[in-house]
Amino acid sequence: MTRRRPPTRRRTRRQQQCDAQLLVFAVVTAAGIGLVVMVVNWLLAHWWVLVVVLVLAGLAGAGWLSSRQQRVRWEAVRAQGLRYGLPQLDALHHTRFEDAVRDLMQRDGCQDAQRVGGRGVLGADVKATDPYGRRWVIQCKHRRNGAHGSPVGTPDLQVLNGTARPVHGADVAVIVTNGRVTGPAVTFAKQQRLHVVDRQALGVWASGSRPLWELLRAVPPPRRPTSLS
């Protein structure tokens, strides 16, 4: 009778792969630790290199911070001193005219002023919140020929009246144009508590330093008390 040999355990391919991965990991880890030790020893022997790197990094950080502060100050000065003449406004594309109105609102202290003009905005080209908490919704009507262009009429005011408060939540609804406004449109605006900034009023606002709410009549009272109240 022949004895059977005990079955030998064959290592599976998966186990071999795991062993190979462990070996590679151990080698990489050992190499990494060796490299770190070598770098640390080199830096200890050449400590002045680390000092130079830290000094250069500090100078670079200080330069970046100074540049950023200067840019912020320049933007503040530019916003405070922003001025537009009517010829400048007449020469703008209608989208850049909306940008100019937004910039003027920011100059006046409306930090969240933004241009939202475009299709489907339902009569709102610029939105802003003034320092008194009032929500402004502005519709811009740019005329390439300025005072010689077609006047803003009652239909334009009707669009603003229909969307400014119920859709956009406006406290102050304004239409701004570098052109003319018809008499019936002005009458309709007064009846519906809308505000009209025609060419003459725009010239005063854009070339001066007074905020728009100081130039308009019957602006709603502040929503909240502020240091400006």
C-alpha cells in the first residue's frame, strides 16, 4: 500500500500580487524615509539655506499683501471719484451703459450693485441695496443718439411698474436714460410712484458726487437705521 503525500498548498496568484504590492510599498516607504533623513541632515548642515528660503518667502508674502492692499485702496478711490460725462455715456454700448449705472450705484455705497440686464430679466437691468436697506431696481434705456434719439414712453414705464415690486421686490423703481422722456410717461411715473432719471438728471448724477437718492424726490424712507441716517 502506497502512502499519499500530503497536499502542498499552492500560493494563489492573488496572494502573490499582494506580496508584491507589500514589497513595493516597503521599498518606497524605506526610500522615502531615507530621502527625508538625508534632506534633514543636509539642512542641519546647511541651515543658512533654510533661513534664506524663509526670508524670501516672507518678502514674497509681504509684497503680495502690499499689492493687494494697494489694489483695494485704488478701487476705493476710483469708486469714490467715478465720474461720467454725457458724451461718454452716449458713446457706450447699451450693455456698457448698464455697467456704468451699476458702477455709479457702487460709488454711492451700494456694495451689492450688479448688472442683471439681458433677455428674460423682466424689466430689471441693475439691482442694488443702498446703505439704508432700500432695494433698488433700475431699468436702463440707452439712446445712441442721446437727446436726439427716440424718447422713453409710457409703455417702458408700464413694464417697470409691472415687475419691479411684485417680481423683484423693489423699494425704489427707477428708469434711467441718456435720452428724453415723454410728458405722459413722466405723469404715469408720478402716479405709480416710479422714478425717472432723464438725460438732465443723469448728467448731474454721473458727473457729480451726490448719491442718486439725494437727487430724487419722494424716495421711500430707510428700511433700517444706519450711521448715515
